[in-house]
Amino acid sequence: MTSLTRLLHFGYHQAMSCIFPVAIFGTLTLTRTIELPFIHRYDLILLILLTVQYLMYRSGLETLDEIKVICVFHVIGLVLEIYKIRMGSWAYPEPGYTKLLGVPLYSGFMYASVASYMCQIWRRLKMDMTGWPGLAAAGLLGGAIYLNFFTHHFIPDFRWWLTALVVVVFWRTWIIYRVQGKTYRMPLILAFAIVGFFIWLAENIATFLGAWKYPNQHETWRLVGFGKISSWFLLVIISVIIVAQLKHVKAGLTGSSKSPRPVRK
């Protein structure tokens, strides 16, 4: 098996794992280009994304467990969105019936799409981890990161201190993944940074397509600041902690492993 074949195989599974994120961007593009009568854009986006999730489940592209994880992330993201628009961080200026406290319900899917990618790539590449710090350390750090998204409006922003803690806590953690029978590994911290960077790119595309607007984008679109990469870096950590821990719990319930670290499903 050549290295090129493995690279193509790896790229294929990456692409298949991105179906839901791609569906979100496709929907944003479509609804920005084509305006349908009798339905607001935000409501149409929600309807389309619910349909995509249903079809992915019915076709076997996503499992019931993965749907549950996506729902958890949808709620986590929606709560954060409601708080952030209240603080004036960004806005959803268009009308819609499916808005909760000023936030369209479809917005939670943008966070859930990260979970969809992680669940699918974990399953497709038969991923595992070594050196997992355990629920106590990972859970407390994940909770502190999520809380900081709320508290930095009132007290100092501790994101850089939290980033340093990430390095300390996950320094020995490696992702193990398989491509056509060959095993590879990568430092988890590097994976955090790579995914965070690509989410930042996706955020620029999303704001350009009018998914939401930052205060400096109301008159004309501007590039989202590079500082946001750190925010997405920390958000990815929360996502990985939840997905990895759920995989560990699932493995324990099925008796597939007695290892204290998260294992593949």
C-alpha cells in the first residue's frame, strides 16, 4: 500500500466526516442567493439542517449515539449564543420565527457540526488516545474554559492562562488513528490548533455569507481577527473532552475495554 493511496484514503474520510459542516455552508450560500416567499431565511436554514441530520441518520452516515452528542453540542452552543448577543459580541439582524431570545435555533448546529466531524472522524479512523489525563483534570479544565467565555465580560480574560493549562494537562496525550491498517499518531495539542485554525477559516466564510455579524461587519464584511483562533482552539478542547469522555463511557458500558483512557467506539 503506497503512501499516496493512504493519503487519498485519509482525505476521503476527512471529506466524509465534513458532510454536515459542508451542508451548513451550502445552506448559507443557497439561502443568501435564493429568497423564497412566505418563509424567513433563518427558519429555512433550520428546516434544511434538520432535514440533513435526519437523512444522515436514516442513511447510516451518523449513528444514534452521534446524534445524541450533536444535540448536547447544539444546546451548549445555543446557550453561549444567547449570552453573547446579550453582551453585544455579535448579532443576528434578520427576522425569523424560530428565534429564541434573539438567537435563531439553527445557530446551535454550527457548534454541533464540530461534534459531528469529531464523532465521524473518530469512528472512521478508528481513533484512540494515549496519556488521557482522566475525567477530573479534563472535565475541570473544560468547564473552566466554557465558563471563561461568559465571565471575561466582567472579570479579566484568562484564556491565555487556560491555554497554558491545556499544554500542561494534555502534554502527554496523543491521538492514535489508523489508515488502511497502518497506525499513526499526533500530539493532541497540535490537533487542537489545526482544527481551531480551520474553524476560524470557516467562521470567516460564515460571516461573509451572513450567518451572523460582528459589530465591525455591519457596514461591510471584514476579516475576523486572528485573535479568534484562540477562542476556537479552546472551544475545540471542550468538544474533544466531551466526545472522548462519552466514547470512554460507551466503551465501559459495552465492556469493550478496561483501560482508563477513552477508546474508540
